[in-house]
Amino acid sequence: MRESMKVCKICDQPKQEGLQLFFAFICTDCEKEIIHTSPEEERYDYYVDRLKACSYQKQ
Ligand SMILES: [Zn+2]
């Protein structure tokens, strides 16, 4: 049993290492991607949308 595996909310992949936010789990890879993506890039909006969707689910 590997209970430490969590599904990343950005890439939907099960990962062991990452950042547990209060509403979502983000893997280390996606965390780096987000940090290195500037708000002018289209991908940034995608990440923000994914995270917003997670936070809305809990409310
Ligand atoms: Zn990820």
C-alpha cells in the first residue's frame, strides 16, 4: 500500500511529492511549471482555472 500517493489537480497524475494546499494537491513538477510560467502565457490561465475549479468544489 502506498498511501502517500496523491493525485495532482493540475496534471491528474498520482504523485508522491508535492504541495498540499488547503483545497488541492499540486505535484512538484506542476508547482515548478507554475512558478516558471508568467501570467502573460496562455498556460498560466489554464493552471489558474484548474486551481479555481478545485477551490469551488469545496465551497
Ligand atoms: Zn502535476
